[in-house]
Amino acid sequence: MNLVELTEFLIKSLVVNNEEVSVKEFESDDENTILIQVLVSQDDMGRIIGKGGKIANAVRTLVQANSYMKENKKVKINIDSF
């Protein structure tokens, strides 16, 4: 499972509207950085961010740990709504 698939799996596990989740990888200026963009519906933003950003940070930590085990690259995850 690559990082985009892992991120999509984690996000879809948290939201109500699975069909409205979009996860894409973008080119980064730094070759040692992976940029992942997550788009969810406005209704699911609270579920993804969590109180004080705890859930979003947990998702970032899990994906980053997976990256260090395989590719040893830094991962940046941007979360936004439609």
C-alpha cells in the first residue's frame, strides 16, 4: 500500500461521505518531500480535523511513519474541503 492509498483508507474510515473524498499526490519542490492533498466535504471537516487538530495530526503521524519505513521521505498532508 503506497502513501496515497494509506491516506485515502484512513480518511475514508473517518468520514460519513466516502464518495466525496479525494486524495492526490502532487510534485514538491524538494525531492525528499511528498505532498498529499486531501479534499473532503464541508460536513466532514470536523471529523477529519478533530478537537485541536488531534485527528489530523494522528493521520499525518501514521502516514509519516509509513514513509520513514519505506522511502525515508518527509510527507506533507494538506486537508481542505470542497
